[in-house]
Amino acid sequence: MDSSSSIEKDLELIKSTSPLIHNITNYVVMNNTANGLLAIGASPVMAHAPEEVAEMTSISSALVLNIGTLEESWVKAMLIAGRTALSNGIPVIFDPVGAGATSYRNEISRKIIEECHPSIIRGNASEIMALYNTNTKTKGVDSTSSSGSALETAKLLAKETKSIVVISGETDYITDGRKVGKIKNGSPLMARVTGMGCTATAIVAAFAAVNKDFFHAAMHGMAVMGIAGERAAGKARGNGSMQVYFLDELYNLTGEMIKKQIQLTEE
Amino acid sequence: MDSSSSIEKDLELIKSTSPLIHNITNYVVMNNTANGLLAIGASPVMAHAPEEVAEMTSISSALVLNIGTLEESWVKAMLIAGRTALSNGIPVIFDPVGAGATSYRNEISRKIIEECHPSIIRGNASEIMALYNTNTKTKGVDSTSSSGSALETAKLLAKETKSIVVISGETDYITDGRKVGKIKNGSPLMARVTGMGCTATAIVAAFAAVNKDFFHAAMHGMAVMGIAGERAAGKARGNGSMQVYFLDELYNLTGEMIKKQIQLTEE
Amino acid sequence: MDSSSSIEKDLELIKSTSPLIHNITNYVVMNNTANGLLAIGASPVMAHAPEEVAEMTSISSALVLNIGTLEESWVKAMLIAGRTALSNGIPVIFDPVGAGATSYRNEISRKIIEECHPSIIRGNASEIMALYNTNTKTKGVDSTSSSGSALETAKLLAKETKSIVVISGETDYITDGRKVGKIKNGSPLMARVTGMGCTATAIVAAFAAVNKDFFHAAMHGMAVMGIAGERAAGKARGNGSMQVYFLDELYNLTGEMIKKQIQLTEE
């Protein structure tokens, strides 16, 4: 089965089973994230009270942890939910928003990775690099710099954490530490809409909910994001309409569109 | 006066008096809720600090309590605000988002009903059924199932709580325990936009702020939602544009449009 | 250099340097605020954990403090961030949302002004008047009323706080206590979109990040808001599309458009 057929199959599974995706995410993007998940046919739920997150996670098909606007009580909830997911075989998708910007974000990222063992980690190049430097204290910044590029760092991070690592950018890279997938879809206008990366993480979670091959789930989610994004950018007149058209494109995405537009390679 | 004229009259009152609606609601929908209220001419305010909610509620014309992303300190604020509303004769409109999904939501829903005596409760069928089973511990799930349908449960809940109960769905049902109103307006696309139900609750609150006959206030609010929703769905290409067009339709809604489109019955 | 050239120069600086704007703001508007900043080329970050705000502020070029949905822990973070900004020479832009509505908002507003010495304060007429009455306890409501108008109050507030004070409205007024700038751009439809004032505050912060003449930074930010707002209102069919078009207009704003439309005077 070629890539576009596999993506189409996953997309149909999402639409037919409408998996519940539990999001503990940031305030800025909650609305977009929920609408992105609804657009592809998944069922979003947001809940962050320590009193209820274990119960909510345990009825979900995937858990998104996103530290964009973290604070103590939310971190507590993330760890409870993440450990619940781990012990129930529910995939955890981790978005280390702003890792590297503050030591608090680095510390919490390390804790989430250690205690929740995310199936997939998605960030931009600097977040992934910060994560690796943070996670492997002894290596520091220099050794990473010498490792050449964010992709090499992502491979090391993937090997060490046993997570699939996704770097979003002009080209998206997906790696399990050995294999590397590349997706060249997308548009620069996506970076001008707040929370597009966070939406990508949630969409990847929806694919992980229906496809236990997490490397390919991540590939499929990122491909769908990129294709919807470039279709929307072709119509948008700015970042306001981009946000609207992006959801509409995601909502209307067909196997044929995917087949026609996809720019994906796997090595 | 026929239904469409009564709705038009309430709508004019909302536009001319611009009632302040105090919302203690969830993070996902705050922006939509505020814009929905502004679209029909009401004045939204969001405030959740225990230090100020009593003061804010006491200058408001209606209070919305929505447990979509509840947590301990917010629940505390909801109860303070709800009791303030109760003792000042300000209607409380309760949205039990996710009731039934976790025991925490069930417990808090019960508390809000007991301590704040909402004038109107609005939820989807499963939330209303969960609420009834929760609220009347001794009956359990079975007796409700045997009561036949969500509408029968809604009637029982309305009788017991002395609240108007609204079930949103393909057909919306509104009941005081005896009378039943039905509204057949709306579109399936509304369920693909996050927080459409939460907006409905806030719009109902705006009608309750100007019409003390809460059964009809609920009818009018739900009718306006459904009519704006089906007008928007006729133009939308997905859930992105649906959200935008819905606000525009709400903003431009006239008595003539209501008269032409309304599908409302009362038994 | 005339006004439109100065604005264009600042706008180019924002686009070329992409200043990081740290926002501790309210839940309702976070998404719009972030997209507004992205539209003009600035880089938004939201962070409110007391553990990290000092670190985040210290790498930022301006700090927005907005009390729209304040609560104890957020106020704590605002004061930490504000004091950090103050000691690092980073401008603090304060938005006293709802000042006057509750005594808690008045008290916190007073604290923020005293401890963080905002470079610019932006509010609507009633917020600015409430702020002055609050800040200068001994004067009470009456003396302010006799001072004639919100502009006179704004001048007194500016003198006392040494902040630039901005009153948003049909005409925007900007004052340092002596000079007064007036901007007549904008549209009444802006007031029907939630958080438009909060976006104005953030846009002003982006200008303050690149222009240390805060009186003119405030003028430029408000002018850009008004021009984008009236362009968007010319196309919008309601408050839904207004929000979308506003971002698109901000995204596409050119020096030529500014020159053609600007209605600004300075006395």
C-alpha cells in the first residue's frame, strides 16, 4: 500500500470510529485544537483537574500533553494523566512548546519524558534541540551543535527516549532514531497562525489513536497538516483567513487530494 | 403573540438594554461565547476569581455556569457566584459539559444544582441523562433507561430540580416537567464546531436576562441558535467558515428571518 | 518625518526584528492577541507560571499585563514579571480590563501601577476614570466628574503615574499629561468583537518594543489598529468575519494604506 492509500485508510478509521482525544494543552490554542480534531472526525476533550484526569484519560484513545502555558497544578495533572495512559497502553503525544526558553520548561519536559514515556514527541527544531540537551545533561549545548543539525539531534533523542520524534519546519522530519521520513508539504503562512504546531500535535494524536505503528501515524498526521495547510494558503489573504480556510480544508480533505499533493519520502 | 413575534420582542430588548451576562465557563469556548453574546447585542463578562465573583454577579442580569474545564478553585467561584445570583434573583443558567464522563463532573454538577438552583439547565442527551442519574442517586442507570428516552428523563429532572431543562440535538427539547417545546431548526455542522452548545447556553442566558418566563426564554434562545446555525450552514464550506458565518448570521438576525424559518412547536 | 512615515518605519522595524512580546493576559483573548502580534510581524509568547515569568520577561522586548480574567496566582506572576521588566528597562504595557467593575480589579490595578510602573496604560474611558479614582484615593469619584471628561482624567493619571495613557473609543486619545494625540480611525464594529481592546494593547506593546518614545509608540500602535479596523469593517458582514478580516488587514498593512487613511492630530 502506498503512502497516500495508508493515510486515506487511517483518515477513514478516524472518521468512522471518532476516537476520543484527551488534551491537556495550552490556553492559546484550545479552541483551534478542538476544531482541528473535529474537522478530521475525531472527538476532542479538554480536562485538567487532578481529580478527574486519570478517569478521562482512561476512556480516551490518545493523550496530548502540551506545555505551552504550563503551571504547577497543570503539570501535576499532566503527570497523572500521562502515567495513566502509560499503564493503559494509551499513546501519549508530547508537545514541548517553548522548551529551551526557560529552565522550568526544560525541567518539566524532562519529567514528562521520564515519567510518561511519550510515544511521539513533536516540536520545532529549537525545541527538539533544547529537549535533547536537557534530557542528556552530560552532553550540554556544544556536543549537540557538533552533531550537525536538528535531524541528527532528533535521531539521538528518539534512540534515547524510544519515542518517535517529529521536527516541524519547511520540511518536516519524522524519525524513530534510524528511519527518517520527510514531508515537504505545507506553507510559510502556517507559522503566522498561532498554535498551528499544537494543532499538528493533536492531529498526530488522532492518527496514533487508530494506527499503532507510531512512526507512520506521525507521518500521516504531519502529511495531512501540510496538505491542508498548503491548500488553505493558496486561498488565504492573511493569517486571519488562513486559520478559517485551514479548518475547512482539513474538514474536506479526500484521498484524491492527498494522492495528488503529497510530497513524502522515507529512508 | 405568536412565537416569532415573542422572539423578536426579546431580541429587541437584548439589543436595547444590552444585559451584562457573567460567564464562568471553560477555556475552550470563552472567545466564541463572548462573541456570540456580542453578536446578539448582550454584554459578556468573564471573571472567576473567588475574590470578585460575588461583586461581578451582583451587577449582572444572568449568570452562566459551565463546567467544561472545571477545577477546584473555579468550582469554588461558581458556587459563590451561583449563591449570589440565587439570593439576588438573578437567573443561573447551567451547562453540565461532560457530565457522566467522570465522577468529579457528576459530583460538581450535583453541588451546583443543589446550591445554586439553576433556572435553566442545558445539555446534550447524554449529559442530561447523566445529570438525572447523578442527582437522584437512588434511581441508578436502569430506572432512567426504562423511562424510555432523554426527554422523559429531562421531564423528571425538571420536576425534581424545578429548573427548565433543555436537551440540544437534531431536535431541541425544552421542558418544565409538564410542557414540552420542540425546535427543529439547526444543522449537523453545528456539532462539528467546538463550543456551539456552550454558546447556546450563553444565548439562552441573554434571553433569560430579559424574559422572566424561563421556559420561553429557553425556547427563544434555542430557536435563535438553530436559525442562525442553519443559515450559516447553508454558506459554510467546513467547520472553520461555519464558526465565522454563525456569528455573522447571529449578528444580522431579523424578525423576518425568524418568522420565515422557525420550526417550533409547544405541547 | 510625518506621522505616516514614522509609523511605517516602526512597522518595518517590527517586521525585521520580530520582537518577542511576553503577554500575561486573559483567557478570552489569548488566541486573537497572539494572531494580532503575528500579523504585524512580532513574536508573541504567553507564560504565567511564577516559576518562569521572570526568565521569560527578561528575554522579551515588551511585557503586556492584562487583568481581564485575573486570579491570585496570575497576579503574583504579573507582579514578578512587571518588576523584572522594570529593573531590565523593558516596557510594561498595562491593560486594566474591567477596572471599576469590582474592588478586586481596582486593588490589583493600583498594585500593578505602583510596583511595575507601566510605560503605557491603555483602557476605555470608564476603565481609565476608574483607575484614576482608585489610584488617587483622596480624590474620589466627584472630583473626577468635575474634571470634565475622561481626557482630563487621563492627563491627571499620566502626570501622576508618569505613564503614557491611552483612551480607546470613537476617537482614541493618547497623552503624557501635557501633549495630546487624537486618532479618528476605527469602526464601531470593532467594539462588537471581543478582545479588540486587548489586541490594541498588545499591538501598542510591539511598537513600544521598537520605539522608546512611548508617546509616539502608543500613537502608532493605535493608528495601525484603527486603520486595519476600518478597512476590515468595510468588508465584514458581522462580528465573525470582522475578526477574520481584521487580522488579514493587519497582515497586509502597507505604508501607502497608512498614509492614505490616517486621521491623526497631535497638540
